[in-house]
Amino acid sequence: SETRTFTTGSFIQIGTGNNYNTTSSYPTGYGNYRDGAKQQFLIRAEEIMNAGGTAGAIHSLGFNVAIINSGQTLQDYEIKIKNTNLTEFSNEWDLNNFTSVYFNESYQPIEGWNIHQFTEPFYWDGMSNIIVDICFNNIDYSSNESTYWTNYEYPSSLYYRSNNDPTLCTQPLWSSTTTYRPNMQFALELLEIYPPILSLPINQSICVSTTPLIEWEETANAINYTYK
């Protein structure tokens, strides 16, 4: 965590790859190969659910740095998030209706997990996909920090990097897609979910058909049910 802060809660990791970006390749959680860089990462809902997540408030986001190559401080480093129906990236940027959840005027990455505590929790509805948008804009460039990443079967990352572009974060001039995406860690405040109440057959009833119709009262915040 950042200095003098710490995070507790239900943590889930999205992406388990052991490889990482080079000093000049994208995507990365922390890139300084060019003055500034804007990146977006698309995470499908089933990935979050398969990692153990359910609908609830996201309180932090982290990237796992394998190697510090430059140690360059990133200026105006911002993270924004939105729910989306998009299932894969094209070369078009989505720039609307994002929620800014983290901003640091001068962030210096460290080796290992870099956890960014949100200023306000972001609510994930448990059904939508998520786009994570990160951007910074320095006055000079060095090298990218090597962040662990995973290769997916769909275009999961979008990026733009440039020198001397004051509107880089708001009006990117071009884009590149890739199937690689940095591994991420989320802190989720999971909603309390109560077990559903059985309606039919009545609990402990006898002389019931061996192929009964099972009915139950739905419970708040449940996404799906499994009968065993």
C-alpha cells in the first residue's frame, strides 16, 4: 500500500500470468516510455466472478510490478472506471461517463503490488463488464516499469503514448489494441447475501414426487443459483 495507508477486505486477483512487459512495450500499469500514456483495460464480468468476486463496492486497485526499470515519478497519475456492455476493444476510444477513483500528482511505483486506495468506492453491479482507464503525462520520458501481465483470447487493452501532447488524457490521437493486460488486484466490499427460502416442496415434507418442481423465494443481491 501507499505510505501510511493499508487496505483490508476481500481481495481478488484478475490475471495470473508470470510474464511481463519490456522497458518499451505496452500495456503496463506504469509506463514512461514516452512523455505520457493513456491506457484502458477491459475486464469481463465472468472473470471477476471466476476469481471469487460478486456485486459490491470496489475500494482499491493494484498492479504488480516485476522490475523497476527507471523509477521515474509519474505526474498526474489518474485511474477511472466504468461499467460497460463492451466485450472486446476495437480501435475506438470510449471516453464518456467514467468515474475518477484515484489521482496522484506525483506517483512513484515500487516493486511488488502497488495498491491504489480509491477516494470514493466504485460500485460493480455484478453483471456488467468493467473498463479501467489510467493516464499520466510527464514532461520527459525514460522506460516502462515491467508489470506482470496475462495474454487473453480477445483484445483486452487499448493504449496511446506520445510526447508533448497536453491533451493526451482527454483526446488521444490514435490507439493500439493488444490481447495482453496487466494483472490486477481489487479490494471488494461484498454485499451480504442470505440463502434463498424454499417454497416447494415444503421443507421436511413426505410423499413428494421423486421429480418435484423446486421453487424458492429469490434473495437480494444473488446473481445465480445452483441446485445440487
